Amino acid sequence: MIFRWVLVGLCFLQSGAHAENKDEKPAHVSVVVNVDRRHPGPPFEGWGTALTWFAHVTGRYAEPQRTQLADWLYGRDGLALNIARYNIGGGNAPETASYLRPGGDVPGFWRKPAGQSGTDWNPDSEDAWDWSADAGQRWWLDAIKARVASQELIFEAFSNSPPYFMTRSGLVSGNVDGLEDNLIPGFEIKFSRYLARVTAELERRHGIRFRTLSPINEPNTPYWFAKNTQEGAHWSPEAQSRMFIALAQVLNESGMQTEISGPDETNPQTFFVDWAGLSAEAKAVIRQINVHSYEWIGKSGVRDIAEASGKRLWMSEVDLSPSNVREDVNDMRPAIALAQQIVTDIGSMNPRAWVLWQAIENKSSPDPKSSSNWGLIKADFSNLARPEYQLTKKFWTFAHFTRFIRPGYRFLKSDNPDTLVAENPKTHELVIVAVNPGIVSRMLDIRLPDAKRGKLTCKTFITQAEDSLAALKPASCAASLSVDSRPMSVVTVVVTPQK
């Protein structure tokens, strides 16, 4: 197969990797893509991933595998991510039998007083803390810091559950009734002191700064019940308000500059319920709105709330695995799903950052009922000494966005739902990412803004079944691009003004 990019009707580029019958004339549809640069979005802050649960496991991998993984995610020749969300673990009681999923047993930093119950925990006592905990995830903090330029690096801390001794069930996986709050009433200040102290100590020990701290996660959902296999806690809007206000008080008393983010709700519609139920005081202390996009309904409404309240907005968590698709690192269907998720999230929500749930996932069972394509890299979480991992097509698809649309770029409006366009405001370089999710070729007529840009150079990259971010030969081009978008593919065009 030959993949053609027709630039100004003059130049044909091809990968050279596959042959095509020249007599064949595959069916295609013509699509006009208009790009409008009159109202660019705000400066984009970047791309990232949550570190839980994979960092707890892979940070304890043998070398060279753990260093290779850090290079793949945060190195400039990998995905070049610049945002990391660090999970402050709650941690179950030492005597609690293990029941959390692999990687989900993120340790807490508390130390249970000898001969005392957990309710006797005193955050003012140095004996109450164990700073050797969570070595795997902390290794990633140092690895990320070493790979990302300081002016681009953003760390956020977040919590899924309070420590077990602050919960009503005595477990970090939730209340017995998943619709009931799990923090013991009146423990908001103590839990806030736990989060603030861990945040400050990690900053000091690792020489980093957490810009934001999110104290709750997917709070108003039925997910978090005691027999669940991961950390989580239910928070009603009223309980959320008390927690945000308490955390603001503790951060202020501690003299910390860390801002509060939240509520990290699972989808836009549930976020609307949360936001409507928060007190005015709670809303005032939230500096950054974090929302997950596990459902497409209502995304533009999230954007409206952020704009009306004057708050920074992050799409702070999502991943997906298409239904009825077994785990297969070479299957393009999960990759296409991820690409469309990114395009629609940014087009509808206009977030300042886009953060994946977790980039590395444990290999799933061969059982069709539990097989999945979550994650960008599939790894074996059970073997720390001889770990194995594989890059998926989702990894290479994500690279189409992360390598080329960099912090500081601004998104431009496009009238095509499968196309994302961004511009470097300093150099006027344009990045166009086009997704073809179907089985029919598309001939895209991309009409760039400002035809007076002069001579341009176009670099093109394609990921499809046979190629993974394959680079085509750079060519001269102009402000009208004709692109043959092949079926089930993602293509990135980088348009650079010639000096």
C-alpha cells in the first residue's frame, strides 16, 4: 500500500514500505477542513499520566527495564510527557489480608503507633510517619524530574482514600455501602494534615513542587464499596465541601503555596451535580477544576463552568478499551478510540491539560470476559526481577499528539470532528492531527489560516496497522494541503515556516 500526501497538488510522498496495484482506484470521500486562527485557545499546559498504580510496581522493576519505561513515557524520544499525577496512598492496616489489585495497594506514609490503635495516630509526632514508604512511585518522581525541563514540568498530588483508621469501614476501598461517605465525620482536618504533610515532605526530599493537590477522586459515584479491589471513597457534595474547606485551612496554616484542585469527578454529568452542591466557600478555594471524561455527554458544559468561574480546567483522567476487542498490542481499534477521545475532549472541553489514567497496565487475562486494551504499554506486574513489557498501537497514537503539540501551543478551531489543530504562537508552526476511524479513505482538503505565510515545510507521520509513527520525507508545501487519510489511521502533519 502506498500512502500519498498531496501537497499543493505538486508533491507525492510515500512510505515505500508497501506495494499497491496502480490500476486500483480505492473508493474515498472528499472532506474540506477549514482551520480558523482568529480565536486561539489558551496556552496548553501539556500531556501526562497518573502514576498509580503502575509506578508502585514498575518503580521497583530491575534495571534496565524501569529506566527504559521512564524514557518511553517522559523522554524526548518517547512520548515526552510533562505532567505527572502522584497518588498519595491511604494504606490499609498492616494486619489486613491483601485483597487489592496488583499495583493498587499503594502504601500510606503513616506509621501505626506500637500498642495503639490507628485512631491514636498523631500527625505532630515524627514517629507517626514512615518516609521510606512507596519507594516505587517515589523512584518515578526522580526519573521524571531528570527527563522533563523544569519550565514544562508539572506535578499534581491526589488521593483516592483516607488511611484506613480515618474511615468508617476500616478499609481504604470504601464504605460497606458504596453510596455512603467513608471518612469518619470530623476527620477532615486530620486527613488534610496527612495530605499536606506528605506533599510537603515529598517536595523537600525529591526537590520538586506539587502545583496542585486533589483530596478526593470520583467522589459521588457508587464505585467505592468495601469489597472493591482498589482504593476509593464516596463523598457527597456536602462532604466534599467540608473537605475542600478543611484542606484550604491546613495549607494556609502550613504556609504552603500548593493550590487545591478537584473534584476529579468521573464524568461531566456527575460533575454538574457535585458543582451545584458545593458551597460557595468550597468553590472559592478550588483553583483548578479537574474532571474525568469517562462519558461524552456534557463535555462542553464543563468548559462553560470553568470559563464562568475563571478557573483553570484539566481533563485529569481517562482511558478506554473498546468493547468486544480482546487484548492485542497491534490492534488499531483501541488506538483509534484513544485518538478520537483526545480530539473530542479537547474540542468540547477546551482543557489546559490532558492526562491519561495510567500509561502502563498489567497484562490482562486471556479470558475474553476480562481481556482489555487499557494502557499504552502492557507489562507483567508479577515479575519485578525479570519484567517484560510491550508497546501498543495506543502508545504510538498518543505520540502523534504528545511529541508535536507541546506546552505553550494553542489549539485552533477546525470544522472537522476528527481533526485537531494547534499552533506554536512564537514560531507559527502548525500541527495537524487527523484521525480516520473508518474503512473508507478520506481525501482531506485542509485549508490553513493565513495563506500569506510564505514557503512552508511539511513533515508527516502515520500510524496504522503496518506502521508506527512512520516518518515520511519532508516536502515543501503551502497553505492548502491535500491529504490522503487512509482507513483506520492517525496522521500528523507538522507545518513549519521556512526561514
